[in-house]
Amino acid sequence: MAGRKKEVEDRWEYKIKRMKKNIKLREIAKEIGLSVSYISQHENYKRNMDTQHVIQYKQFIDQY
């Protein structure tokens, strides 16, 4: 259960980071090869990305 809570907090943290940096979903989508809707669904807890895409998503936001 603790792992799930961490995942939820992590998604929320990165969504907020992305918004504060004014990064558009389409920028991330283009960079990591997923659709805008897929990333949006991930951020809103409706879909899970595979581990490699999560890493790319986080790196893009951190390095922006």
C-alpha cells in the first residue's frame, strides 16, 4: 500500500512541476513518443505508463 501512495504523490508532484515550468503535454509527447491523451491519462491516474516512459517523462521535466 505504501508503494501505491508514493506513486500517487510522485505523479502529482511531476504534474505540478510540469505546470510550474509551463511545459505543454505535446512537448513531452513528442519527446518520448506517446500521445498527449496518453500522458494526460497517466497524470490523472487513468492509465499507467511503462517504466521506461515514466523515466523519460520525469527526465524531460527535470531537465527542462
